[in-house]
Amino acid sequence: MTTTSPETPLLSKAPGTDNGPRLLLAVVLAAQFMALLDTFIVNVAAPTIRTELDASGAGLQLVIAGYTIAYAVLLITGARLGDLLGHRRAYLGGLLLFTAASLACGLAVGTGQLIAFRLVQGAGAALMIPQVLSLIQRNFTGEGRVRALGAYSAVLATGAAAGQVVGGVLVSADLFGASWRPVFLVNVPIGAALLVLGARVLPKDRRDEPERARGLDLPGLVLLAAAVSLFTVPLVLGQEQDWPLWSWLSLAVSTALFGLFLAYESRLAGRGGAPLIAPRVLRIPGMGRAVLRIAVVMAVNAGFLFVLTLHVQGSLGYSALRAGLMFAPTALVFGAVGLTWRRWPAGLQKMLVAGGFTLTALGSAAVGAVLRDGGDGGPWMYVAFVAVGVGLSLAFSPTLTGALATVEPQDAADASGLLVTVTQLGQVIGVAVFGTLFLNRQTVPGAQGSADALWVCALALAAASILGAVAGLVHKRR
């Protein structure tokens, strides 16, 4: 029997395949970055799209939100398909679909076409992205896995800010007179390059993997897709439509369907069937606490970016490029901390997550305080941004690493699908909750009214961060 050092990446050695671990990681994380970028890059181009395609308000919302909805609904299905088809095939298939849909979006001539292609783009991302964590889980171990997960965390942090910066640059440049279209077309050469590299560096799928025999739980898939859809759609569209009755009914039905899904999956597993999410994954020590904390981190991160963007672009008159660059310190320190926290003194390790949530709370409140007078906050705003970035990274990176530390290879797809779905839903919840709070509190026009609303949101973000720390500690004691 061959043993493997904890420092050594576990990589397939298929003939004719370049399995350099750094290149493998670069390929999968580049795709992760591209898919995350697409969640935010379109926001900047929205006004131009509306003008040139004569899109209605509802149509524009679906252009922006269609990607997120399809992505969130199909993530766990994408993870299961990775088990059935093989993670390499699923990754490359999702990347091909995403790239082709990006090309179609860039060439769309009407709102209906653009909405349809955005849904396909989201489906491609949902097939591709769960394979990223699965491939990391299966091909790296020990400190190699920790470093890979740190890089994964850094990509998550930088994607949102980069989306706004890149979107602002592309729309402002009006390349070849193409207006908004380059925000989609930029994915095409990148995706093509990743397909070529991925075919070379990703380990070959093994045909004898036992989890392939599990099949696809179609009733579970239908229940989960319906539950996530009914949960996501009102959160994405409800604010723009002033929270009509259908949005509340949809949320209520989604709650019931989530309960029905869990009950069905438990009974299926009890009968020896193949559930969409293996119940044993939910029973992994610390997994429940990790799901809660990751949801809170992503909600706070997305809410923070969203309300600050509304404030500085809507009330302070910042350009999309300036607004995106403003968040650079947060993204940079998030990534740096995610890559280095394991080297910090051992005595600090147990306090990192709770300390990170606490620092996020202090930083969020500080951002609201320095902007409360309606000004630009001066240098103190960037100090507060750094605190938020460090805090979010400390809350997220050790949580993700700890959650995946004890996951067996055969459960990698289930754990990846679960955590990636929670990540996506956390972002949707954060935008909906904190965005609604900000817009409802902005009762006075102008910079001061916006600053007052931002102050209330900053306190709410701080409260949510404290909740993440306390709830996680209480869960741990239980």
C-alpha cells in the first residue's frame, strides 16, 4: 500500500496529461472567478442594455437575475452530475456551455434572447462550479489542500469587486462600438483557453468510482429545484416590485418544500436509496455550524458591497470604475488573509472565526460612522474597509477548511454542492435583506438621506456578524 505525505497533492497520473498541481488549481479557479465575475459585471452595463434593447424594468431584472436564479437552482444537481459523469467531464461540459452562452448573450438582438441565454449561462456555471471544490478535495491533501482552499477563498473575495471594475472599464471603453456586449464576449476567449488547458491538466475520470452507481435522485431534484426557485425568485425580484403578495406566498411554499425535501431524502436513505444529498454529509462534525456561518459571511459580504455601491454611485456620484476600485482594499486583504491564516500562531487558531465575525461587526459599524455625514469618509473609510476584509476572511476561510477537512472523497460532490449552494443563497439573501433595508430607509433624497440609510444598514450588518459568531459558538456547545 502506498502512503502519501500530507504535503503532497493527490493527482491522477494519466498518460499524456500535465498534472502540475499549480496549473490544475489555476485552471479551476480561473473558471470560478469567471463565473463569479458574471454575477456582478452585468450590473454596471444594465443602464446601457436597457436603452439599447428597449428593455422593460421586469425584462432588465431578469437579464440581471436570470443567471443567479438558474445558478442557485441547479448547483446541487451540478454536483451530483459531477459524480455521475466524472468531475473532469462535468467541469469541461459546464465550461463549454457557459462559454457558448456568453457568446450568445453578446450577440443577442432582443431582451427575450438575452434572458434565455443568461439562464443557459447560469446552468453552465451550475454544472462547472461544484466541480471546483470536488477537484480540490480529490486532488489535494494536507497543507496542499489548505493552500488550495485559501486560494479558493481569495477568488470568492475578489470576484465581486473585480466584476464592477471590469464592467465599468468595458462599458466605458465601448470597444469597437460594441457598447455593453463585451461584458459577455470577454468570457469567450478566456473560456476557450480554459477548455484547452483543462483538457490537458485535469486528471482523467476513473470509470470504477462506486458513487457513479448512485444514479440521479429525480424526485429529490424536482423538490429541491422547486424549493430553491420559489425561495430565490422573490428575493431577487421582490424589492423592485414592492414585495407583492405572490413573493410572500412563494417564500412560504418554499419553506414547506425544503421540509418535504429533507423528509424525502431521509426516507430514501433509510430505504437504501441514493439521495441527492447523502444525509451523512449533514452529520459530518461541524458541517451544520459551517453551513450557518458561511451563509452569514456571504450575506454580510454581498449586503455590504450592494448597499455601499448604491450609496456611492447613487448619492455620491462615483463612476462604476471608481466604486469598484474603492472595494479593492477589502478584496485584497480578504485574499491575503485567506492564503496565510494557517501560519498564524497556534494559540489564535481557535479564536479566528469568532474574532473574524467580531472584527467584521466593528468594521461595518465604522464604515457607517465615517460616511454618516454624507461625505466620502476620507482615509478612515479605507481603514474600516480593511477591517471588514480581514474579518470576513477570518470568518470564512477557516470555516470552509474545517468543514471540508473530514469529508471523505466519495462525499466530496455532496459537500461541495451543499457549500457552494449555501454560498450562492447567502449572497442572494444578503442583497435582498440589506438592499431592502437600505432602500426603505432612504426616505430623504440626496447624500445625507442615503448616508442615514447606510448607517442603519451598517448597524444591521454588524448585528448579523455578531449573530454569526454567537450562533456558531452556541451550536458548537450543543
